[in-house]
Amino acid sequence: MRYLITGVAGFLGSALANALVAEGHSVIGIDDLSTGDPNKLVSGVQFNRADVNDRPKLWSLLQEVDCVYHLAARVIVPESVLYPREYNQVNVGGTVTLMEAMRDVGVRRVVFISSGTVYGNQPLQPVKEDAIPNPRSPYAVSKLAAEFYVKSIGSLWGIETVNLRVFNAYGPGQRRPPVHTPVIPGFLRQAWENGTIVIHGDGNQTRDYVYRDDVVAAMKAASTAPEINQLTINVGSGTEMNLRDLSKLAIEVTGGHPEIVYNPRNEGGLSRLCADLSLAREKLGYEPKVSLVDGLKLTFDQDIRIKS
């Protein structure tokens, strides 16, 4: 098959592109490189530096494409609180631009990578796809709005769509910016260096951490699975883990002796979040294979120990 991936140089986009090329597929990728790294991509990926709002570029690249994976987005929750207009422009505006270009060219399926953060705080966990969304940050709002655009435009224009709500993905290759570092690479690095692990809040808040390769497996399945048009599907591990216990696992995996500091909660933070995977199992044949302990070890060995 011939795929186009937006956000191809990012953490999940690059892993997906490389996996598809390894299976013999043709992959075209675009990324504006605001955060992505094209060096992550294997030589078989046809990389293009472009913005997802560049409609003429999208038109030219979408020719003869069978399926689009839309991952291009701004993704940092605290940053979205400061810059909601930019998050709307990229995450919502870019999605609409892409859908319009797909309509014009005639591409018939898109897999949109959304986020579990659209649920916000929910009384019932694990959370199912029919829960009423309660987004608590501009980032989550932008992802939810993009979901609705994808579904509505797809239904009006005859484009098959599926929204994958990915929970807290982690693994080798995840970017570690100097501020707002993702939890797992941050914990592992600080534990290994005997630094300071910072926990925002009391550490009892939970997340569903899902390994990169499991997410890639779900994304690959979504491009060809039958009877999933217009569906929204959770992609996670199905397991809750609180930050206190996650920090202990990071210390166990690295053998470090960091200091643990508790700071106030981040704006937009959630108390609990865990994915119900019933629909993913039914429609995608999805089953997460990598446990959190094994995933932490793989991430540590490939991203931190080897580079230290």
C-alpha cells in the first residue's frame, strides 16, 4: 500500500513509517521539523519538509495514496495553556486542511491519532469510548475538535475515518525537551543520573502508559481493518499506574538513587486515566504485548544507557 504520514519525523510517526517500510509499503512523510528529527527515518521513507496547513503541497503528495495517518500536532499540555491559538491553528486547522486536500484528490481513508486526554476526569475507569469527553486543556480541546472534524467531513465527503485515542505512549526515540519533558524518559534519566525526580501533585494520579510498538501495531491494523468507519477506538495498555509507583520502577530499572521532590499539580492535569480496550480488541485484533517493566527496560537500554 501507499501511505502518507503527517508528523512523520516525530516519536510515533517515525516508528510507524519505519515499520511500514520494513513491511514493503511505500511511505511518504511530511513534517515541519518544529520538534521532529528526520534522522530517525529509514532511507525508504520519502521525506518532505512541509507544514500540514500547506494545501498545495498536500495535493501534490496525496496523489495515488491509499491511506493517510494524521499525527502532525502540537502536543504539550502545559504549553497549550499558554498558546491556545497556536494549538488550534495546527491541531484543528491542519486537520481541516488535510481533510479538504484528501477530498479534492480522492483519498478514501484516514487514521487520525487523537489522545486519551480528551476524556478528562471520568468517574468510571477504565474509560470506554462512549464516555462523555471532558477536556481540561486547550490541547485536549483541540484534539477533540479535530476528531469531530474528521468524522463529520468524512461522512459528508465519503472518506473512511477512524480516530485512535492514544493514551500515554512511551519508548525509545521519545523526545526529551529541556522543559515539559515526558514523564517516563524524564524519570529514567533522572534516576540514572542520581538527579531529581519531580512529581507534580501527591503522586497518586494514574495514567495508562503504552509502549511505542504496541501503538504502532494498532495504527497499522487501523489502515486496513474492516467495519471501523466512523469509529473512535482507545489504544493503551489497559493498566493504571500512579506516579509514585512509576518512579519506584524507574529507580529499580536504572539502579539509581535519585531524590524525589513533590511540586504543585500542573494545570490541566488529570486524577485518573486508563483505557478500556474492548473495542480495540474486537475491531483491530489489538492486544498490548509489552509490559510496563519491560518497556521501561527497553527504553532505558536503547535511549539512556547506550547514550550515556
